[in-house]
Amino acid sequence: MATVIVGGALANKPLNGGEAWVRLTWALGLRRLGHEVCLVEQIAPEHCVDDRGTYVDFASSINRAYFERVTGEFGLKGSACLVCGDGSETAGLPYPELLDRAANADVLVNISGHITSEEILRPPRTRVYVDLDPGFTQFWHTTETPGFSLAGHDHYVTVAANIGTDGCPIPTSGIPWHPVAPPVLLDEWPQPPTPTLADRFTTIATWRSPYGPLEYEGRTYGLKHHEFRRFLDLPHQVAAQFELALDINRADSADLAALRDNGWRVVDPREAVPDPASFRRFVRESAAEFSVAQGIYVETNSGWFSDRTACYLASGRPALVQDTGLGRSYPLGEGLLAFSDLDGAARGVGLIVADYEEHCRAARALAERHLDSDLVLGRLLDELGISG
């Protein structure tokens, strides 16, 4: 079996249970396949804060505490390292031991290119870049955006299945992007009892992307808040409840008021889903998911698929999501439904509520067939010729 380093942001995104699940799933999923796994993260000293957002030293930061708590809860205490700055301070493994592991690693799985330290990035024999922000990643690379680089990797994979195919205008720049479904740990997401209320649709989201709109060859591609505004009236169109665990800035108070005025219930994700356990509970206590996507994912017909939606489906919770070209790779209509406009969204809500138990069954079945981490990660490693 292979020795694998998984690099990704956990402490850099404290109190974000959904982001934690993404990194954990790759690390734990590869470990389930029998590989020796080490989870590694870098953090800059200036990004260390306390629970009020005040800058503090690394040792007393919420970032370090969150990393240690989450990795400890999932059995990664002796196989994880949070590197502060140049490595003079770490949480988990000492820096010299981490460098020894990197020197002997067969594979580096670099989620969103998080690992940039040459001491960690270069030694593994095979380096895999995992793209979670399709469109942004490829456009930045093509335009040689300062501060962004895909260099130093041997393989490139993406959660957008249509990149490089007809009908998807995202440039590849000659890079063969391997599609990968967002893996989910099925045993961590057992299907709970069917809720008595079949009409409570939820999701977890950030209102405004930190990246800003993207322009390429005279076209501007939109973001998630642009798409959400198109569906503000949905609660008035159907007999259902809609709840958002939404990270939204005070500067967007007009949008927040519009959501609430149109019948959306909005809760603070830092209180509702701050860690993996609460995120899982929020999903499992929902009846179904309703979510839009980043405009760039939709407008490019990218085939992007959400790791969050994977968790809903694994929990036997149907998902009604904005169409990004998903139908090329996943069966739509039962358990997973896609919409393109307000009428389609309203129709999808009605279909799920009318035959709820069947959609729940189909959701779990879809996750078992297409998203099971054993299948997804095993197939990917085989495809890349690094099964160990």
C-alpha cells in the first residue's frame, strides 16, 4: 500500500464543519483503502486568530485548537501536522518528522493546491492536484494570474466532470483534467429515519465568494449570490420550508433582508454547523437539500458536483440542485434533481414532496453507486497508476 500525504485547509477554515469534512473524507477514505495517510496543513502566522477574530500567537489560536480537536476526534492525532510559517511551530507531528514522511511518501494529494512549501511538495514521488474550484482554477492558470500556480504536480483531477469536453468552455491549457466525484464515507453518513416533515429544504452556503467575479475573453462569469437572487421568490411558489445556514457579511444586509422577506429562514453557520458533528446533524435532520451553484459552474456547463450534496445523498436526503451539466455523469430524476429556472425549481420541490420516501431511497442508492469513497478513490488511484 502507498504512503500518502493529504494537504488541505482545515485550521485555515475554523468553525466550518463542511470544509472539514472535505479534507477528512480524502484522508480517511484513503486510509480505509489500506494506505498510510498523513494530513498536512500550512498556516501563516498572520492568519492565527482567537474566537473573536483578534490576531493572536499560533499556540493560543482557535486555528490550532480546531485542528487538534478535529484530527483527534477522527483518529488522526498521530498522523497529522499543522505547520505554522516556516515550520518553527507545529501542532501534531514535529516538523522534522513531517519532512521524513514527505521524503518517503509515494503520493501527495494536494487539495486546492494548499501545500506550497517546497520541502513538503517536492519529495513525494507522485503529486496530485485536486481542483475544488473549477473554472476559477483553469482561468487563473490560463491567464497566469499572479500568486496562482499549478506547477509541481504530475496529475490533475477536478470535481467538474465536463472540463475538456464539448460544450464546456473552461480552458484546459493542455492539461488532462481527470474527473472525480466528491467522495463520501458511507459509514460516517448512515441513513437516519425518514423525517415526519418532507418539506424542509436546507443547505449550507457562503453568500459571497472571496474570489469575486471572473472575467475571461470579454465575458464575466457570475457567483453564487447572483444565482440565489434569481430564486428569491421560491418560498412563495411552493408549500415548503427553506432554511439556509448562510455565511453572509453585514455589508450584504439588503440581500439578507430580501431573503427573510421572501420566506427564507437564515441561521448562522458558525452556530449551526461549526464542526463535523454539527454539520452532519444539520444534514441528517433536514428533509432534503435545495441549493444553487456558483454562476461560473452553471454558465460553463462544467459538471461541477458539490461535496455537500454528496453528504445529503449519503444520508438518504434528496437533493434539488441547480443544473451544472450534471446529467452527463449522474442519473437525474430520483433522489437527485436538477433545475435551471424558478419554474423548474418549484416543480422539483413538488416532485420530492409528493413521493418523498422513494426519493430518499434513491438518494442513498445513488450515493452508494457513484460517491462511495472506496469506489471513487480506488478508481482514481487505479486510473492514475498509483494504487500502491
